[in-house]
Amino acid sequence: MTDPADSGPPPDRSRALFVGLALLVLASAAVAPLVAGRPANEIPIHHDPGEGAELSEPTSPEWEGVPAVTVPLSSAPSSVPAADSTSVPRAAVRVARTDERLFVRLSWADPTVDRSAGDPLAFADAAAVQFPVNTSARPPIAMGSTRNAVNVWYWSASEGSEELLAGGPGSTTEFRNASVEVSTAREDGRWVLVYARDLRADSPNRTSIAAERDVDVAFAVWNGSNMERSGRKAVSEWYRLPFGPGPQGPPYETILWTVAGLAVVVAAGVTGAAVFRTREEERGREP
């Protein structure tokens, strides 16, 4: 007959199991403090210590060191015919800055180049970047409102770039002297644009980008060959440029998935230890 004191795994083995489980628990608890997190709708900003001359070129190797964010696009709500039938599902966005200027690189796949040569049924490819004029409050994403207007940095393949002020749908006004420069290129079946502007604005109706405050930003793309124009466009939700203080690490979702993965490992370890101990106890009861 087996002495009850002899049942169960040997003391050294039990101690090793508990030490291993304790280390796993400590590792999972330590992940969040050790990794700085950022919201998933945040676009990191690369700081260039130079003057940014190379950043003005869409295909410059300087952009390879700037992190890219894939921004989903969907059809904008609109009364324009076939407004829900847009063809650009996503865009790639990279953002860089110097001490004086901001550079926004916007790229999307489009196998055709549509420049609209005056045919009533031909429309040009186009894109826009939108900022709130008042960066302390987020306006309605559909061209802002009368209480919180937006700046729109607009480019089309037929007319080049424009800088607009909007206080709601259908209320755009063009600035006489645009402060935004847009450079364009075609690369591997994609449009690649770089919007550049001084951080500080020279007008109260332009977005002034201060180093201590985050800035909202949104994007829109028109595919001319799909007859996209006006309100028929693919748009993003609001994203955030983290100019103010705050975490700059991986998105919060990455951290949550990491913690969840460690939790699964811990749970598996606990379950395995319990099963192992139960089997040892059963063996210990055998005559």
C-alpha cells in the first residue's frame, strides 16, 4: 500500500513547475509597462534633423526609413449617383517633419492615369488631405462645419494642387496664395504624392501645427476611370498625428495581442501542470 506522503510529483519537479508558471505570469504582467503603446488610428511622425529637401521627392530613398501606415478607405456618404461604388480600398501614408515643415506622403494603387482632357464623361484622378482649422476640437469629417472649418490640401491630375477652406459640404473656398506644395510620381502602378507645408500658418483660416498638440488628419482619393468625382470618393476616418507628448510605440492592439498570447501560454502551462500532477497522483495510488 502506498503511503499518502509518497503520492504526487517529486518536490524538486513541483518546485520547478511552480517557478516556471510564476515566471510566465510575471512576464505577461511586465509587457504593458515595458512597451510604449499608441492608439491604432495614430500615424507616427518621423523627425528629420535636416531641411527636408529630399522628403519633397515622392520616390526619394529618404522615405524608406519613415514608417508607413495602411489607411482603410470606404465610400463617402453622398447623394451623387453611384456614390457607394468607389474603387480604392486603402492608401499608404507616411509622415515626416523637420523643425520648420511637415511632409505627408500619400500613395495608392491605380493602374490607370486619368488626367481628364475636357471630355464631359472623363474625370481626373485626385486626392486630398484634410485638417481641422481649430486643432483643439475634431470637426465633422465631411468637410467640417460652420463652427469648426477644415483645411483641405487638394490635388488632381488635371489641375495640380489647391488649398481649400471648407465649413461643411459644398462650402469650399480656394485660397488665393496656396501655402501647400505637392509633388507627384508614378511608381509600380501607384500614385505617390508628397504634400509639404510650413508647420506654422500665416493665416487664421489655416491649420497651425504646434509641437505640443496632436493634430487630426483625414484622407480622400478619387479614381477618375471609375467616374469618381465630387462626393463620389473613397475616404478615411479621422487619424491622429502625435505632435504632442504621448506614447510612440506599437499600436495598443499589438500590445493586447501580445498580452493575450502570453495569457494563453500561462493558461496552457497551468493546465499542463494540473494534468501532470493528477497523473502522478493516480500512479501513486496504484498498488
